[in-house]
Amino acid sequence: MEKLWTPWRMTYVGGPKAEGCIFCDKPAAGDDHANLILHRGAGAFVIMNLFPYNTGHLMIVPSAHAAALPDVPPDALSEMMALLAWVTSVLGRVLTPDGFNVGLNLGAVAGAGVAEHLHMHVVPRWVGDANYMPILANTMVMPELIPVTYAKLRGEMARTPFPATEDSADAREQAGGVAVDDAGRVALRRARDGAWVFPKGHIEPGEASFAAAVREVAEETGLGTTVVDWLGETRFNYRGSERHVGYYLLRVVQRLPDFADHEGRDTFLVPLAEAPERLTFPADREIARQAVASAEHGPGTRLRVENAEQGTGQGTSDAG
């Protein structure tokens, strides 16, 4: 093979190069989704690499502008190592790599692209991956778009926050999907108590949050989907226990054989713009509004919803 054509990468490499320190400017911009910031901590943050060596290439960065390790506050250094353990766990569930490269390039002579602000690279690796393509062919080989990887990781991090708290550990973990087809219609379920809800259900042991959302949509509606964006999370009480649901915007890619058994019975395709008014619970309506914004204007334009209360009057099938 003499050439490997990857035109989609022009989305990321064709724009103007930023001036100043990107690791100071991006957090200051305030738009974490657009700047691929996955997590903000007390003294460090996690950001995706815009020019990754492999899918899921992350960087752990101290908030303080420092070029050398002795200049980083000790608490921030400790936090960076704790974040390393957390992000490799999250990457392991979402991408199932065979290993990781972890390292610091201190100084331009050591290969640091942003030498004035040190950062730790975390690169997932797979047996037989194409890691030498950037070296030999000046080409990256990425199996999915960066915003999709961001959505999967952001959802998984919301499910297992850093640092873990007692409240987050006690929540019943679920995932759901706002599944939109090419005609702009979203799949809504009619629960047994008559409530209009999104398909969702429990995350199985060892399962990533996004995978659970795709699986639950397939099982409850008969629609095959892929991830587009991370929409947020809701919390509600059901029969005295707290439920925590993370939602993804999904694109319908196929109708599975059992879709006909669901359509018109417990699954209905309605225009996405009508979903906020059709849904029964307020937090679901807000997730729908976020989906409308993301579908119309692209990932990252949705509003953030956290800890929204849906109330306690939900039907059995809504528990998922």
C-alpha cells in the first residue's frame, strides 16, 4: 500500500494553530466539550489529545503553568498519579486495550510539543496496532471520530466519578439512549404505567456505560445504534432507592428483526423536536432538549444536566 487516505482528519489538522499555552487557554475558555476536557480536578485536569497516537490518547495536566516537575505543587503531582489510575480504569472499560504507554516529555529536546506546560500522556495500546504509522507514513489510523470517543469516555467518567463518593457508590447505575433515525425521529417507550420514557436499563458487571445504552435500546426497541454524543445524567428515586441514569445521543443504523414486535406496541418513533413535550418526566424532557441542540448544531452544544429530580411516581418498566 503506497497511500492511506484519511480525509476526515482534516477536521482536526486543517485549522489554524493556536497561540499561547493551550493547557492554560483551553480550561479558561469554559467550554469543556468543545475543548475535549474530560475532567477538572482540584489541581489537575484530563484532556483528550487533538492529534492522538491512538484512539483514547489522553493527557493529565497540572492546572498550574509549570515546565518542570519541581515547579508543580506537590498536591497536584499526587492528584495526577491518582488520576492516572482512574483514567486507565475508565479507558480499560470503554476501549478494552491490551496495555498503555504512559510518559512525560520534559523539554522540547525530549519531544514535548508544549514544553512550557508539562503534561502526562496516556496512550492505549493494542496488540498489532498501527502505532508506527505516524512515524513511517506521517499518518494516523483512527477507528472512530474523536468526538465519539469523547462521548464514551465522558459518560463512563460520570458513572464512576473521581474521587469516588459514598453517594455515587450507592446509586443504582443505569444507561439510556436517545436514538434518532435518519428521518429525525426519536424512539420513545410507553411504560406499563402509561409514562413516556427513553429506553434505558441496568449496566451489567464489567460493561461500559455506552455499551449498556446501545444494548438496552436494542433490547427494548429493536433498533441497532451507534454513539454520537454524551447528553448528561439524571437521578431519581424509585421505591425508596436512588437511580442514576446516563444518557447518550445515538444514531439508528439498522432495524433489528424484532423491531416490528415493538413498533406501535411499546416503542414509537416521533419527531425529535416533539420529544420534550411528549415525555412524562421533567429531567427526561431536559435530556431531550439537549439531544435536539446536539442533533441540530453538533456535539457539544447541549446544556448540562446534573442531579435533576424526576420524582418518585415512575412505573415498573421505567426502572429498566
